[in-house]
Amino acid sequence: MIYLKNYINGELIEPLKKQYLENVDPSKGTVFSMIPDSDASDVQLAVAAAKDAEHDWANMHYEKRAQYIEAIAKGIERRLDEFAKAESLDNGKPLKLATRVDIPRAVSNFRFFATAIQQQSSESHYMEGIGINYTLRRPIGVVACISPWNLPLYLFSWKIAPALATGNCVIAKPSEVTPYTAYLLSEVCIEVGLPKGVLNIVHGLGQKVGDEISRNKDIKAISFTGGTATGKTIASIAAPMFKKLSLELGGKNPNIIFADCDFDEMIKTTVRSSFENQGQICLCGSRIFVERSIYDKFKNTFVEKVKALKIGDPNTDVNIGAIVSKNHYEKILSYIEIAKQEGGTILTGGHAVKLEGECANGYFIAPTVIEGLAYDCRTNMEEIFGPVVTIMPFDTEEEVLKYANATEYGLAATIWTNNLTRAHRMAENVQSGIIWINTWLLRDLRTPFGGMKNSGVGREGGWEAVRFFTEAKNVCIKY
Ligand code: NDP
């Protein structure tokens, strides 16, 4: 049995109370490791270490800081296969997905911000003949990063990399459901000699570790990705303490398909945008609206392709792996029941999948396509975050905009059309922080990333992240 440890003050240590939680392989339903069940005292120890490291890290020459961060990128890259196996084991995602997407993107996050910090400049504002203002951007101090289980290392590094690059010391909490690659990251940090206390990784439950992070007065900013309800809890504690907050929250993303799109490209991408990572990507499109003239063609082709998806042991060549945990598996199945009660027709899937052999007790759900639901029923309003999509026809742009904008969320939207004017018009009017036209999940790390409405507060990515993790100070000089 593997016992993971916290990474505090440059060392791997046991939780102070020596309590552990079970970590389950969701493809088998068996415990494969134990993780620290840390509490407030472990967070406080990490904060003390971060405070000790704060001055030197903030004042280190940026090139040197960048070298450490690039070394972390290389350290993960060297162990890519090991990291990918750990991610797949912990999360249930197909190994090929972790190898192709999750781990390389985590490497890119570190590499991007190691480079970005070397290109950073700040503004100045000249006052004709009187003086000049310049903006000094300094690190905040001790900051926290809290991330979810769906893209474990990818989202963890998405936050940690800019926080470190800008000179902050970090307290980071991965989801207790998927802690393994965060643990491997701490090994890499030790290997590359990252100075003690600069990054501290505290494992454990949101209610204990996350709660102390929200309350701890020495943590001045929190970058959080996770569910909208958790974001609300964190904000209710941290906002009255005037902590800087970046909240990347849930979504219920529309996928809007017009008859004039490139049909084959759209179908291929829509299968991915519906079911990649078992539909557990915050950017997956779960409400698919199709222009009526191609609705039947879409339905038949889409359902046929979804039926052909291979579901099974994430270690083999499959499209769909396991759902991340028993709790989440039960939540998704309960939403399929709700969809049936609401009058939905299951076109394919709609049930758990029992595999044979080693994965007999794993948490697998067949990719599910549902039609016949109202745009404003619970199935179409609430985040399911699994391999479940609904399809629905529409006649006009006005009608589909009403459907698309009906939820309380506003994270991402995908629009399929070859009509340029319409594409721009829709991009302007769909209420989402991220709009993809004729593509999905095409990412450029320089772009602002985040959601409107209840999908989040603030933006990360590129300079937005650099700005979030720094305090701007205006210096005014009269001459
Ligand atoms: P949760 O909100 O349950 O958890 C996210 C993180 O917060 C975990 O590390 C969790 O710890 C921690 N946490 C839980 N309770 C608290 C608390 N009271 N105080 C502080 N921290 C706490 O989300 P999930 O892990 O279930 O992830 C899925 C959600 O994330 C979906 O809603 C999805 O849309 C969203 N998401 C959003 C993205 C975006 O960019 N907008 C990207 C990816 C996902 P623990 O695991 O121990 O409970």
C-alpha cells in the first residue's frame, strides 16, 4: 500500500495527527493508496514554512525563479509515463488521454509561466511636463491554490505555475479524490531543489484543509477551481477577510449546431466534446441544440458514433474509462433517473456498465444521449458533469439564444456554422466566458480563461493570471 505524504517546508512528511484517508482506484473499486487526512494544524505548518520562504523567493531574480519552474516542467516531462499512469489510476481516465493531454498540458503550464515571467513588463503613465506614474507589480505573499479531481495535475499546475512564477509562496490542495500526481509533483520539486517552503502541498478534505485555507489570515489570495456551491462557501469565508479570490466554477455548456456547418467535422468533435474524460471536463458541451433541418441526420449519426465508443479498463485502448468515484457515479445515475422522470427518451446509454475481470467492481456508465426534454427542466439546468448529454432541435437564432442563455452558468459554448456574420453575432450574444467556433478545447495559454454568471469570478490564463497573483502599486513621481 502506498502512503502519500504532505510536502511541507521542502520535505515529505506525515500529517501531524497521523490520520489517513483511503484512495480508491475507480476502475476497480479498490483502495490502492492512503492519503494524509490533514487538518488545520498541517495547513498552519505549511503557512509558517511559506512565510519563512516568502522574502527570498519574492526577491529572487526572475531568471532564477524561471529556471526553477522550467526545471519542474522538465522533471515532469522526464517521468511522463509514470505521471500519466498515476493520473489514470487515480481518476479512471483512459491512460492514452492522460498521456496525450493531461500530463503534457501540465508541463506546458509550468513552461509557459517560466517564459511569461521573463517577458513581463509593467505600465507607465506619463503626465505631460509634470511627472510620471509607473506600476510596480509585486507578489502578494502567501497564496493558496485549490483544485478539483477532473483534470488533477493539469488544473493544479495551471494555478501553481503562475503563482510561483510571480514570486508568491504557495499552499496547494489537490482534490482528496485524485491526489497522486500532486504527490509526484512534490517529488519533482525536491529533485530540482526548489527552495524550502516555496511550494507546500497539503492533502486532505475540503472541509478541513480547504476550510483552514479559506480562514487562515496569512493566506492573502485563493485561486479555486471546483463546484459553484464550494466556491460560494469559500467566498463567504474569505471575502469578508478581503482576500483576493479567483473562482473557476461549474458549467452547463451549450453546443449550438447550425445546418450550414461542416457536418463531419462537427460530428467528430461533438462526440469528443460530449464524452471526453467521461464528460467530466468543465468545458464539455452537455446541452446540444441542433437546427431542425439537420436534426434527424444529426441524431442518427451522433447516436451511431456514440454507440461505437469503447468503454472499459482505462489501461487499455478505450474511449471511455471509469467515473472518478462511487459518489459521483451515483450522482450521475440519479440524474439519468431525473431525466426519465422529466419525460426524456434515452437514445443510447442510460445505465451503468458492468465489466468482467479486474474491473468488475469499477464505476462505469455508458455514454448517454437523451432527447425530448424541455430546455428549462432540471436535467438541462443543473450540472451533471458526466457522460450524459441532451439533444434538442431549434428553428431560429433567437430561439436557440434563449435556450443557450437559460442556465445560471456561463462557462463555455461551442457554435458550429460557416456563416461568418452569424458566428460573430452568436459569439457576442451567448453568455459564456469562452466561445469556440467550429472547434472545441483548442487552447492558447495566453488567452483569458473563466466563466460568466455563476461559473466564476475573475479570469486566469496568460497575463490575467500574472495580474491576479500580483499587487499593482502605482508610484507617482513629480519633477
Ligand atoms: P468541489 O467543489 O467539490 O472540490 C474542488 C476542490 O475544493 C477540492 O479540492 C475540494 O476538496 C475542495 N473543497 C471542498 N469543500 C471545500 C471547502 N469547504 N473549502 C475549501 N475547499 C473545499 O469540485 P469537484 O472536485 O467535485 O470538481 C468538479 C467541479 O469543478 C465541477 O463543478 C466542475 O464544473 C468544476 N470545474 C470547473 C472548472 C473551471 O475552469 N471553471 C474546471 C474544472 C472543473 P475535496 O476533494 O477534498 O472535497
